[in-house]
Amino acid sequence: MVRGQDLIPSGSGTVYGVGVGPGDPELITLKALKRIQAARAVAYPVQKGDSVARAIVAGYLRPGQDEIPIDAPMTGGDAAAPGYDAAVVTIAGYLARGEDVAVLCEGDPLFYGSFIYLLLRLAGRHRVEVVPGVSSLTACAAALALPLVGRDQRLAVMPASGSDRDLRQGFAFADGIALVKVGRHFRRVRALIEALGLGDRAYYVERASQPVQRVLPLAAVDPATATYFAIILVFKETPS
Ligand SMILES: C[S@@+](CC[C@H](N)C(=O)[O-])C[C@H]1O[C@@H](n2cnc3c(N)ncnc32)[C@H](O)[C@@H]1O
């Protein structure tokens, strides 16, 4: 892929895609903190008036720092396009004046991150740097204190929205399996995991690292309480 950063006029500002971790404000990196505090403006996705990413770093923002809320419906795709298009115009204004913008992203920016939609619009035209963050995947394994994968084991990460056929392929291939974006798919994916005989090797982790974190064996979850902000982890084999 052509990045084209060398063609960008010197004196332009930089967009930092900053991972702010899974929720615990102590789980942001030193580099993320420095980039956020040095930026002229911070941008962040907003859903139904709330921004998870901004809430994580609320205590670290400088007074007087400009804020650019991005209207980013959870559905993504076409519905989210106008919000990202508008944000790019605003961000480009800062960059043209030589000012930096930090785009906050929950977890890691490039792991199913909202920053991906901005990156696709900005790359090649503006200077972009990505600051990796602690992802929800590793935060969920940490909450369980169970090895995600070790030695020569294979890991499959799949959205719970995938078809049963696709999910079965992932389960057949991998030793450690993570299903993200659980929410309304909970009943179906739990039934699938049980049908594969893996029900007693599966866990549900909700809002890892946050004060409201829930960690449960999959079988113990009331489906009515299952949320989008959860990952199901399945450990077919414990590494020996
Ligand atoms: C749009 S993706 C964002 C992932 C994020 N960029 C990351 O690196 O963790 C959202 C999904 O990540 C998972 N997720 C995000 N934060 C989580 C948390 N604190 N605990 C458990 N799962 C989380 C959920 O599966 C959720 O549906």
C-alpha cells in the first residue's frame, strides 16, 4: 500500500491515531499520554452522545484543548460515512495550520478500531502516526489470568456476527478463540460453542479493566444481560 507521507508539505501537522486501552485509565501508554497532551485538538467517536474513548482519558485532557466529536454510529458502513467525512474536513484544517490532532481510539486503533475509518480517508494525504494501545483482547485474557495462546498454538479472532459456518471454521483451525462484538449474537454463539462440546472451556468477559467488569463462565451468563462490550474466549487446549 502506498503511504505517500513523503509527498506531504513540511510544516503540516500530524494526525496521531492513539490507542487509549480497554477502559482503565492506567492502561494507556506513556506515549499515548504524551501525544494526547501535546495535541492542539483531540478527536473521538461519539455514539448516542457518549464517547468511551474520551471518558477513558477525561482526566488527562488539558484545559483549553480543542475537541472534535465524531458522529460515528455503531453500525459503521454507510451510516457512519458522513460523520467521518465531516471529521476529516475539520482535522485537515488543523493540519494545514501546522497543528497536531490526536484521534482517541478505545483499545488499539488498528484492532477493529474506529480509527481505521479515518486512516483510510487520511493516509497518503496527511502525515499519520499510530500509537498502539492495550487491546480488549489481551485485557480480557488478563482479566481471566488464562493464557490466550502459547507455544505453537493458533489464535482465531472473529466477530460474533459471523455465520455458523464461518465460526465453525475458526473453531476447527484454532486452539484459542476470541469472539468480539457479542451483544445480540450471544444466544446463537453460545449454542454453537456448546454444540462443539466446548461449553465448559468458554468464558465471557464484559468491559474488561473497568470498574463494572464482569467475568463469568459462559454457561453462567444470563443472555438478557449480554452486551456488545464483551468478548467470549474459548480455550480448546491449555498450553503445556
Ligand atoms: C469496535 S471493537 C473495538 C476494539 C478495540 N479497538 C480494541 O482494541 O479492543 C469493539 C469490540 O471490542 C470488544 N471490547 C472493547 N472493549 C472491551 C472491553 N473493555 N472488554 C471486553 N470487550 C471489549 C467488544 O467485543 C466490542 O464489541
